[in-house]
Amino acid sequence: MRIVFMGTPDFAVPVLEAAIRTGAEIIGVYTQPDRPVGRKQILTPSPVKVCAMEHEIPVYQPERVKRKAEVEILEALAPDLILVAAYGQILSQRILDIPRLGCINMHASLLPKYRGAAPIQRAIVAGEKVTGITAMQMDAGMDTGAMIRKAEVPITPGDTAETLHDKLAEAAGALTETVLQMLEAAGTRLPSEPQDDAEATYAPMLSREDGLIDWGRPSAAVLDQIRGLYPWPGTYTYWNGQKLSIMEAERSDTKVEDPVPGKVRVEKDRMYVETADGQIRVCSLQLQGRKRMEAAAFLLGNHPDQQILGA
């Protein structure tokens, strides 16, 4: 089976590695062009490109894969399957029609929930207890294709977007092996189930503004936001006109009579912030222009007790 793989970030690497392990012929890897990274803006290859080069697989990095010349290159490659995981470009119908086995995408949610660019983060922010990977036969829509197979992954109370990302990437690799083995045995497109559009939810791209904390929400919702947006774009509030990033927090079982959203309460070296229905304990934070620190260290030089965050 001749496969063209398309992917870019760390999440996609286990999928590519799984395809390699199956013994399939990976005839090419498509990934985003090298981008400048860091303060020095050093041109850096994507994690998928690094993996492909380690395995001596030809790499293609078109700015726009839908351009006529790029499509003709894909047609000349004549893959049996195009396997996709977080590529970062939309495939045209002409590309979708190239491989006889179609284009299969490993999407990081249990479709039809959380179609879109940020399914991992949005699932945590929404308070979900389980998510997963869906192997999907791609069509021209945004994550609307028929579903081939799913793998569930629980979301634990301690998960952040970072830890859940790693769990889902591992699950995507395992599911890839299963699906490719099924394809090899079948020799034709696999049975699939259409998505129920009425059950669909969306996970649009994140922005920094998504991180602003509304202390008037319940404690659970605030904690889910903090976990779901860590490490990027991160969550924040304001204290004395300065941006205060909340890096880590945990639940507090202490009952609060008539809580005032955003009000800070300090007990020894512990910092609590009241919400709509109680309070949470802030464990680590970062004041604008400073380094990240534990709340206890922050309290040594700052006195936010009884002040209101968010102003």
C-alpha cells in the first residue's frame, strides 16, 4: 500500500511512526514549510519533517497544496491512500479524489463533537470527562467525513491540554496501526458511518482573548479553563492594572458564604480566589514582566488579600 502522509506538529509524529511500523510504503510526507521560531527567528523544520528525514522519506512543503502544480505532483505520486493528522491545510476535492482508498484523517475528538482546530483544548474547557480519536474518511467539509473507527481517551481531573495532547497522540498512533491493518486486509475502502450533523459541536482556533478568566463563573468552569488553555494561550486576569497569568490552580472544598467573584483571600502562604459558587486555590502564577512563581513566593512580595481580581 502506497501512502502519502500529511501532518505537521508533534501530535502527528506518532501517526507517521505507526504507518512506518506497519510496513506500508510511505512514498512522501507533506508538511508545512519551515517557519521562524524563537526570539532569534531561526528557520525551523516541523516535527513531522524531522521524523520523515530520519526515515529518509521524501518531504514536500508547499505553501498551498491546493495549487494546480502541487496537485499534479500528488497525482504523479499516485498514492493508494493519503493519511492526514493535523496537517494545517485544507485539501481540495481534486486531492481527495486522487487515492483509491481515499483520504483518512486522525482527528483528536470523538466526532461529530469538536470539529475544528482546537478539539483538545475545547474539550477540557467544556468540562468533558472523555474524548478520543476518530479515524475519518475525509470529504470537502471541515471534519464532516464519515467515521471509520474511534478510540476513547478519558480526561482526568489533573489533565491539561499539554498532557491530554500526549495521550491523544499516543492513541492516534495505535488507532492508525489498526486502521492500516484493516485496509491492508480489505484492499478497499473501509465501512464508515456518516456523522450526525445535529450532534455536531465546534472547536474554533484559540486566541489569547480566550484566556481571560471570568470569576463570575462556577469554580469547576474556571478550573477547566485554566487546565484546558495550558500552556497556550494560557489564562489570565488583572491585578492593580497588571496582567496576572494563572498557570496552575486546584479546587477548594472550603465553603464560602456569599462569595464575591474575583476576591482574593490569603491564608498563610496560600492564595484563594472566590468564584460564583465558592473559591479556588491558585498554586502558581506569573505577574506581567516577571517569571513564573509559586503562589507562596508571590505572596512574599505582594499583598492581594481582600482585593478584587479582574480590574
